[in-house]
Amino acid sequence: MGFYSAFMVASRVTVVSRAFGSDEAWQWESTGADGYTITEAERDTVGTTITMVVKPSTETDDYDQFLDEYNLIAIVKKYSDYVRYPIKMLREKSRLLPRPEDAGDDYQPQYESYEEDETLNSMVPLWKRTKSEVTAEEYNEFYKKKFFDYTEPARVIVSRTEGTATYNALLFVPGRAPYDYYTREYEKGLQLYASGVLIMEKCADLLPDHFSFIKGIVDSQDLSLNISREMLQQDHQLKLIRNALEKKIKNELNAMKNNEREKYEEFFKNFGRQLKFGCYAEYGAHAELLKDLLLFYSAKEQKMVTLAEYVEKMPEEQKFIYFAAGEDQTRLTKLPAAELVLDKGFDLLLLTEDVDEFCLQVMGTYAEKEFKNISSGGDLGLETEEEKKAAEEAAEESKPLFDALKEALGEKVVKVTLSTRLKSHPVCLTSEGPVSIEMERVLAGMPGGNAPKSEKVLELNPAHPVFETLKAVQAAGDTEKLAAYADILYNQARLIEGLPVEDAVAYTEAVCKLMK
């Protein structure tokens, strides 16, 4: 950016200058290698002329491009479009001559060439004008032209700050996700200007990863034109700007959620996944900032809701924020435990993206309410103390049956137990420990292998006729039949949870054998 950068393309630079109030002019000349010379010169007016002799092109370096008129215009528009003074180029143009009065029918239009100083830069950047002075159409056209998008932005964010960090920012929330957004090829970053001069096309340090979808421009008078990428990473002003922009973006998204819900839900379809990753990343360091921007599908409301909206409508006796995680909303509502939760009048969040459960697990709680996976073991808070006591007594009474079923299933489950989460279904599969059944499925689909396994628990409904059948078989001492029933029930529970049957042939044969 400095003057000596001229020698990157020039073999010789000559500067002739005459100071204001002086009758003398001086010439400075250098090849950029062996010092410089200063001699007296002639110049009719006050000012400075810089003459560059461009290097000859080689097989590896094309210097002729800097002599091309249209390429020079493109360079000025890209890097110096917003400097405060005009940058002019003497250009040759043509114009149509007036038709002579005595011209006949065979007259052909005539043109003449002329030279004109044309101002190449716009000088006044859009982001330095107040928002009231700029129309929505102007913002939309600027965004589409500047960032090569055919759709209009979902939201325009204008930020101006003076003080510890002085800057102007014009940011855009895209109306759609770029085709490569969720790939490694996507590069985040804002265009960074110093006093109207572009110094970095994509400054990644200005945006946190959870807001990497934002496009826009930041112009600061506090940054040096000569700053390097390494210096930027350590620049205190840049960190202040980043923190201020993060808060501004969060507030604008929150305003869109509260005032333009339909538009926000469309935005969330495109970029909600990134917000969830932001909650989960860095051990939940940004969860507090992002949690109120999240949306999840409500089984009861049958629409997207925020966590705040869920908690606000919770009955007084509801202890947890219930959720079910899987690939399909319809299947999740048919899970055995979902029936009991919904029948109690409690809502159920249906999580269908692979990051969802990891996101909630890192958060742990919201508004002092613990998140509870209905397919995980432990107390779901759905039964009264009397029901709990009755269930414990029934479980103790049926312990020999559970031990026999566990022995038949071996390492497939960590235990077999009586369930308090089942209403009309005979059986379900739950998990113990930090890895849920859905997490196991998600992790198994990732590259690398050796995904951790969930500790599965087979739960039986004591009020279902199947339970009485199992008790009768166990009492009769038919261990072979009990083992066959245990295997069938286990595989049925896997199917309910969306897991594949471990041995489809053996399962089919066992079912057919029962039908004989």
C-alpha cells in the first residue's frame, strides 16, 4: 500500500513536484534498487506528477495487464472506490454527431472521438450514509452486486461506533445459504477497509464461527493501510470491533425473531444449524449468547418454538423440558414414551438434526429447567410418589423375570427393568450414561469408526398382556421360549427407536415360529 509498492510493477518511477507558493519544481527518480536522484525540473503548475515505467512481461509475470484501460478501472473500483477524493482517468470516448440539415435518405450516422476526464470511484460509500438516506432497494442492489447473490438479503444491519473502536459497518443476513456453506470450501469473513481503502477481501477475524453466514463491510479509520495479516490478528481494535459486531448481530437476529417471525423461521431453515453448532462448540462457551435464537419443533403446538416460549407454557407441575431425538418427526411422536408425555398435557420438542441433542446436552438447562430425553433412562417426572412406590414394589417382585431376560440377552443390554414411561406399548429401549441411542446413531455415521455405544436398557410395561405372558413362561421354567421372547422384544424395541435389527434373518424366523 505504500509508495514503494510501485516498484512491484515498475522498473523506474519518476516524481516531478512543485510545492504551493514555490516557483521551483524538483524531480525524484529511482529504479527501486540503487537509491534515488533529485534534480531541478520544470513544471508549469503546483502539484505532483508520478510517471511509472512498467516492467516488461515475462512467462511468469504479466505486467501488461496494468496498462490495460479496463483492468485499471476494475482495480480502482475494487480497492479505491470509496476514498474521499476523485480518481480520474483520461479516457477516449465517441459521440454521435448531429445529423446535417441537408442530409439525404442514404445518410449514415457519423461519430467523433474525444477525450474526457472520467471519475472512476464513487467516493461516498453507502455505509457512511445514514440509514434514513438509503432506500431498501439501494441496499438490496448494493448487496446483490457486491456479493454476487441473486436473492435479496433477509436483513440489513447498519452499525456505527465512535470511541475506543471507531468504525462503520454495513452487514447483511443472506436470504439463502450459499451452496457451499456447510462445506470446508466455504470461507467466512467481512471485507475490511481502512479509511475507504480495501485492505482485506475476507477478514475472518471479524466474525465468530456461529455468525459466519454474515456478509458485509467494515471500514475503520483506526487501522493502518500498511497493516499485515499477522498484525491484524493481534490488533486490539479489531478485537473490539469483532465483539461489538457479535452483539449487534445477535440483537438484530433477536429483533427479527420477535417482529418478523415468518422471515426469521425462513432464516433459521438456512442457518439455524450453524447457531446450534455455535452452542455446542468450544464446550458451550457461546451457548448463553445463542440460546434464545434457537428454534425447535413443538409436538403440541405443531410449529417451531423458542425455548422461552416452551418454558412459558409449561404447566406448573412439569419438571423438565422434554425432547425426543431422531430422523423423522412423525416417528418421534409415535415413540412409546412420547404418548405418556403428551397425554399428561406436557409439550415435546422433536429434534431431527444430528447436532440438536449435542446442543441441548451442552446447555444442560434453560431457565433452570433441565432438558430430558424421553428415550434416556432415569426419572421422567411423569408419575406420582404413589405410582413410584408401586412401581418399585412391582419391580422387586418381578426381579427373577428381569434377571432371566437379562441373561438371555447377554451384552445387548445392561439391564432389563420395569417401565413407568409406557402406556399402551409393551416395550421400549432406553439408555444410561452420557451417550444416548440417537447419539450412538449419529456418531456411528461419522468417519473414523470406533464410535461409542450407548448403554441400552430394555423396559417392560407391567400393565401390558405381554408382561403376563412373560411371567407365565418364566414360572413354567421354559428358558428356551423365554429367551426367544426376549430376543423378539429386544429387536422390536430397536425398530421403535429407529435402530436396525441386528440379525434380520434370525428375527424373521423367530416371529414365524411363533405363528405356527
